[in-house]
Amino acid sequence: MTTIVRECVLDTSAADAWAVLRDPLGAGRAFAGVLVDVRLDGDVRHVTFAGGNLVQERIVAIDDARMRIAYTVVGGRFSHHHASMQVVPAADDRCRFVWISDFLPDELRSFAEPLVDAGCAAIVRNLRR
């Protein structure tokens, strides 16, 4: 199984970052530029990437106490996929964003990793004061 872990510092408060991430539709704001459309159908978020890929993500948990959202990709190329995004308070009223993604098959790393990296760059750009 492949695991991708990314951490970055956001120039916004943890409360403000979490307000965006805890809302499944907030992905459209947080990852604007990488995502071009986000829709919600029950607990399934449909995200369209700038390159045209459409992915369905089932929201597994929204944990306000830990400021963590967990989701899994359903259908598509992955035989298994689970990911979480977490906001961690940091100094100077900023926060850290932690994204962990576990998936199979391992060969999809070359597909997934550039999207995760682009997503991290987008959230740093989009969620700042």
C-alpha cells in the first residue's frame, strides 16, 4: 500500500481553515485551481479536477474536536483509498495542514502524488488572510 503524507503551514487561523475544510463543499474553495467543480450527493462528494478527472469521495467522518475530515474514493482506478485532512493550530495564529492518503494499487502513486502536491500548493494560496 502506498502512503502519501504532506504537511504545510497555512497563513490563517486553525478555526478559519477548519470552517472551510469541515464543509464537504469547502473543497471547492480550498483547492480552487486544482478543482473546478464540487458537488455533494448525500455523503458522496463529486470533485472535478482541472484536467477533467471526476472523482467520487465518500465522506467517512467529520471530527470537529480534532479538526479532521476523512474520506475514501469510491469507484474509479483505486482498489482501496482512504485519506484524511487535518488542521493543527500553530504559533502566530497560523495552522498546519496535514494530508494523509493511503491507497492501492501502488502504481497509482504517479497519478495521485502530483494531485496532492498541487492541492497543497492550492490550499496554501487559497486559505490565507
